[in-house]
Amino acid sequence: MTNSFVQLSFNENIYKRRDRNPMLPVMLPMMTYKVDCLVECIDATGANDIIKVIVLGKDSTLPLISANL
């Protein structure tokens, strides 16, 4: 799999992104990949909520995989 990217979905009243969606040039089966995404809590009370991580391919809007953090 080539040219996939990581997208985050979250409550924009609580969090904001500090960087862009990272691109994954190549993904091979049975390999583990680490991707850093900077997210900042902007809620004055320090509230938290679910952040959904979605990996998308370049030619499809359907997620290859997703997870909730």
C-alpha cells in the first residue's frame, strides 16, 4: 500500500491540531509504524473527549483502518 495518510477526527471545541495530516509513503504487511500527531487541548477546564485516528488510502474515502483514543 502506498501514499496513505493519517487523519484525526475530534471535537474542535476541545482540541486543535498543531501539524498537518502525516503521509505514509509505504505500508507493508506485518510491520508496525509509528506516526506522531500533535494535538493540543484548548478547553479552559481541561476537558477530554475521544480522538478518532483514521488511515485513508489515496484513491478511496473508505478508511483502511480506524481506532479511537
